Amino acid sequence: MQNGLNLMKDLSIQSSTKIVLLVVDGLGGLPVDDSRKTELETANTPNMDRLAFDGNCGLLQTVGIGITPGSAPGHLGLFGYDPLSFVIGRGVLEALGMDFDLKPGDIAARGNFCSLDAQGLISDRRAGRISTEEGKKLCSLLDGMEIDGIKVIVQPVKEHRLVAVFRGAGLDDELADSDPQLLGVPPKAVAPLDPKAAHTARIVNQFLAQVRERLSSHHPANMVLLRGFSKRPDFPGFEDVYKLKSAAIASYPMYRGLAKVVGMDVLKTGPHLSDELATLEQNYSRFDYFFLHVKGADAAGEDGDFKRKVSVIEEVDRALPRILGLKPDVLIITGDHSTPAAMSAHSWHPVPCLLYSKYCRPDGISKFGESQCRTGSLGQMPASSLMPLAMAHAFKLTKFGA
Amino acid sequence: MQNGLNLMKDLSIQSSTKIVLLVVDGLGGLPVDDSRKTELETANTPNMDRLAFDGNCGLLQTVGIGITPGSAPGHLGLFGYDPLSFVIGRGVLEALGMDFDLKPGDIAARGNFCSLDAQGLISDRRAGRISTEEGKKLCSLLDGMEIDGIKVIVQPVKEHRLVAVFRGAGLDDELADSDPQLLGVPPKAVAPLDPKAAHTARIVNQFLAQVRERLSSHHPANMVLLRGFSKRPDFPGFEDVYKLKSAAIASYPMYRGLAKVVGMDVLKTGPHLSDELATLEQNYSRFDYFFLHVKGADAAGEDGDFKRKVSVIEEVDRALPRILGLKPDVLIITGDHSTPAAMSAHSWHPVPCLLYSKYCRPDGISKFGESQCRTGSLGQMPASSLMPLAMAHAFKLTKFGA
């Protein structure tokens, strides 16, 4: 176990206090005009501003200066797991997020139906985004093959997306993607990244050959691209490390999967923020720690839609009284990474963070936003320091040394 | 030796300059009302404020973000020793603080006289806080036993507190406490934490059985609880690492003990700040480095007494001209941890720090307090970086590399 987690394991104690981590996915941003204000700074957020005044602000670095985190390292950092030490494959995340029951030794891959042209070159990496219904039908054509004693389970995710799980003895996940992430080239044969994965690579390639045959008459979805081959990691869990009964409330599968990897209970919820809040309220007495995930800000950022991202943030602000009504001992509002609308993508910019409890030393900050966070008392800290700080403010850590 | 200390050992040089480290124990705090000012910010401290203006300010992190340090890690950090790498047992600290001459191989434990009821269950972990005089008498009943060739020395500390030292060949300190830290349960038998400590555990348990017999008629002090079994650690010393002739001036035993562990000379002094200052003045020519410890601020904080903590800080401020009269080349004012009166306990909040020398780049800070320290040029740095900085400002380090 990593040093920081060991220290948490040594010092953490059970208590009745409660921590709520509200992750506004992709929260950090950039200005797009002469106002020089980011999405968060443009948004009207009276509730966040009040919490900033009473709490502590800062900027989080997830992986390292200049490094743009994906969603998995972004969240692992917030959960206290150094993302350079704790790595989860994309295939595993996708599988866990569908509530797929991954067994130890299973290899999961994320898949796309794609279109091949007459020459066998990729003409559309997403097969024209076929409907979820169509994806489901096509997956049933591929599900359940058995190759050299290895079972291959193929499950639809959404639209053109699927998960393939290879189950059986002696599999290894050190495999390169078959998805070249380019158009006009053929899918790649899956290559072993380590000699010990050669056997698994042969099986995956045999599977892909059969997929091509079975889908040949199903253009535009006449092939599958696989990436992110991975085994479920064996991370120390939240209860073991922090002695927390923890719950995840997230309407998107990947975030639920991520929470499962660190041992959180995943609560059933609906697609809207109001559904997530109702789930929080209904389950508030049962857990010590809640991870509440809001996807909309990231989606708007990815779409380059500054205004929509502003309005998602304002919606979150309006929802805060419902959370505060529960009187959490510690409330954290932050993101897993920045997604500036100006870039239509995740970015490396550090993420604004607000921690509120009764035991915060005043910052003198009056508005929750990137500029003021830069001068806040959390400074610019590793995202993985957030959990120790939350635990401290919730009186869930004993003193170190006499 | 830890990396940072190795670098100090390589670069440090003897010189005639002098460093004074003034530790105001528990200095950092929290506001208790709408003034939003901590104890230090509330205190009238014209001398500290002047030093802050001429010197550099910052906030110290001792163990890590969110981690509340005990007194030992708090001080080790200020002395330049990473508290996660250098750990001292409580028994050793207590023994050293009484000027007990611990031999290599001795095992020291901290003890309490306690009260057992008729069923042998603990009814008072402190035996009604018997007088120091009474504690002394009872210790003399227990001192000097010999068990299987191991001598047991029992010395009174204060009121119900004592130190037990086990002396002889082949002892091991991997032992669990006999103190369950609970009422209504019997004292625990001392358990070995490692098989190699089984022999020592048997001896300690035989000792405790005899203690119970000898104290049977001495209710409320009819038993002893032991904890913090430990051997004196073999840390690299101040002279070896920094080439400093160093002295500690502290009226409380634990801080003297801590200073001894890193090889400082402990100077005799009285109970008041004025006594400590007189000791400093009388010995100023004999040493290069002085650690001056003021306990009152921590005690007031632990008592939840904001006003008293403010007045202790003001008393320290009024004493500063006596220290400045000696013209130290470097004067540092800081704490070993925060003890906010609002929490009546040590806390994780970083500790305000002021370093004054003629060679400080101006900070633009006009008041020594947590808020301004947050914007000071020392930033938020590990406490163990303070010694390199003090050494540098005292011209006691050579250049690194050609």
C-alpha cells in the first residue's frame, strides 16, 4: 500500500461525522473573452461563495504539473489514491460501470462497433453511432464464443459502445489496443506488450477474426475495435483505509465503476441532479462518506459550450441548500479535472476546490473561482491530499505521535 | 540517515553566527468569533510584527496535510528530522525528560498509578490524581525489583505519573500497552508485538503482578498502567549533522528529553519565561544554536482558553527585546503544531512561522499571524525545511556543487 494510505490506515478512526464530496466533473475552466472570467467565475453562485467565505479554497493538482488527467486518475486522486501508483484500465472501468461482475483473472476491454470500407480500412470509428437497440442486437451475435477454452462475453454499453470480457485460466492483460484511433487504416492486430501475454493476444485476435466474419453483412457496424485491455485491480478499499462506510451516487456508469474499485457502495439513482440529491437524502443516515457525481459540466465543456457549462454550475449552486440541509460535517466541492469550454477537452489546469467545515481557518475568499482559489489556504496541493484534509476536518484522524 | 540530513551533513560548516529557535508551543489557532481572528492575530504583538516586516513568514506543515502532530513529531520537524522517518517512543521521551540516564538497551515505559475496584476493573486511570508527594512514596515501594536478572527502576514524574525502566540483557521493546485507555475493564497483560519480545513481555507481566501485590492496600493508587514501551533511538545528532553546539532551554521535561535525543545540551532553567531568558543570556556565548521552549500557549489552547493563549503570546512578544538584545543572526518564532482554543486540542492546521535575519527578501508582511503567513515568502513548507533555511541565513552552509 502506498505511504499516504498506510498513514491513513494507521490514524483513521470510526466516528459519526459525515463527509460529502461533490464532484462537478470538469469544473475547472478558462476565460473565452475580455471578461477574463472562467465558467465558474462567470456563474452566479451565491451558495458556493458563502461556503468559500466560511471554508477553505485551493487548487488541486491531480497527476502532476502540466499533466491532463483522464476521469479515472482524476477521481482516484480525489479519493486519496496517488494516480501514478494506482492505475485502472479503461476496459475494467467500463465493465464495472455496467454492473458487470468481473471475476479475478478476467480481462476486460472497451469496444466500439466501427465501419470498415471495401478495402477493410476504418471509415467510421463509431459505426455512425448506431442506436443502443441496434448495438444490443449486434452484441448478441457476438456474445458467448469459446476460443481455446476461453469464454468471451460481449455486452452492449450504449450506442456503438460495448464491453468484451475474456474469461478463463492463464490470461494476461499486457495487450496493445486493436483500435488505431485513426481513419483510413485497418484495425490493428492485438499485440502482446509482454511475452507472457502472447497466448492471450492470439485468443483475442482469433475472437476479432470471428467478429469480422459474423458482422460482415451488418455495415455500418461491420467490425469491432478493442482497447484498454485490463484486469480488475486489487486496491485497498475505503473501509480498510479510512474506516468509512462510503457510498457513490452517480448517474454515469464509469463513475460508479470507479467507486466500486475503491470499495464504495453504489446507490441506485436517476439521471438528474435532483434524483442524485433525493438518493443522498434517502441514504444519508446509512453512510459516513458520500461521493456525489455531476456529469453535466464536463459534457458542456467537451462540447465547447461555455454558457451551458455556466448554467450547469449554477444549477449545482441552487442545489446546495438541499445538501447543506443535511448538515454534513465536511462538504467538498471540486472537480476531477478541468474541462475548459475554450478547449473542448480535459486540460491540465489545476482544479478549483472548496472545503467547508466548522474548523476552517479563514481564507478571506469571497467568491469560489479559480483566481481566488489560487490565493486560498489549501494552496496548490496534490488532489490526493484532499482525503486526509477531509478526514481531519471530520475528526476522523487521531494524532500522529505522542 | 535521511536524505535531507545527509545534505546538511555535507554542506554544514562551523561558524560564529548564532541561531535562536523560539518555539511557542501550540502557536497556531482558529478564530472563535466574527472577528475571524486567531489567537495570534488577536494578540497585540508589536515586536513580532516588526520582525515579520523585516523577516520572512510562512506556514509549516509538520507531518503532512491534514495530519495532527504530537509534540515529539512537532519538534523533530522543527529540528530538521522528518517525523515520518524519525519516531521516538513515549516512554523514552518521558524518561529523558526527567534527566533519567537511559542506557543503550534499556526499555522505558510511561506509567500511571490507577485505581482498580473490588472486581479488579479500572475505575480511575489516574488514581484520583494523587499528589506528587504521594506518587514519590509509592514509587519507592516499587523501585529496584529484580526479575530474572532484569532490574526495574521506577521513578516518579508528577502526580500519578511515573516512568518504569527495564534494564538488562536481551530486552526488546516491541510490546503493546497494558493501559487499555478505558474504564470498567481490567488492565491488559502486556503482549509481545513480535515473537522476539516474548521474553520481555513475560518479565514486564511478572513485574506488574508484583506491583499489584505491593500496592493492594494503597487504594486509590492500587495498580500501575504502562504504555509506550521503547528504547532510546539512535538518531544522528545536531553536532554531527549541523556542526552546531546546541542548547535547549525548556521548563517542561518532555521538551528537554526531545532535545537530548538529537544531542542538544539541556540547560538548567526555571519555570517562567523570564527564567528561560536569563538562562539564554547567561549561556549565550557558549553555543551556536538555542532551542527555547514556551509551554503556556499550548496549555491555554488545550484548556480552550482563547484569552489566556492571547496573553501568553503577548507575554512572549514583550520578552522579545531581551532576545533581540543578544543580536542573534537568525531568530525564528514558530510553534511545534497548532492548538486552537476552539478545539481544546492539537490540530492539523499549519503553523505560523517567522524567520528573521539581515538577509531576508522582503515579504511585505506587516503583522505576524496565520492569514498573513499564508501569503509570506516561506509559503507553506514542510517544518523540516526550517533548519536548512536557518542554517543558510546564518551562513552555516556552503554552496552545493561547484
